[in-house]
Amino acid sequence: MSVDEDTRRWAQTWKRVGPELELIRLREVRDEDNLLSLKLLARAFNHATRTSIPDESSGLVEMQRYLGKVPR
């Protein structure tokens, strides 16, 4: 099977299952217990806000520097 055939099959598969996956995603978003999620993430968030100060070598700093140059 050629690369083009593989790509075509891949695209056809996603076209076929995409709507089903979107329904699953919407159901999961709708059914999510947001309060529980916030409770589970609160400790990690609070820790990060107290201890994380990116330095000049941080990948985040580099990404922001790069994205700041991209025209809007």
C-alpha cells in the first residue's frame, strides 16, 4: 500500500468515525463533575502558583518569546 493510499484510508476512517467521537466528547464534557475536577486539581495548582517561577531557560519562556513575534 502506498503512502497516498494509507493517507486516503486514514482520512476516510476519521471522516467516518469523527461524528461518533464528537458525540462521545460532548457526552464526556456534559457529564464531567467539574467541582470534583477542581478539587482534585486544586492542590497541584496551588503548589504551582507558590513555587513555579520560570527562569530564562524555561521552555515556556522561549515559547512565549517566539509567539510574541508572530503577527496577529
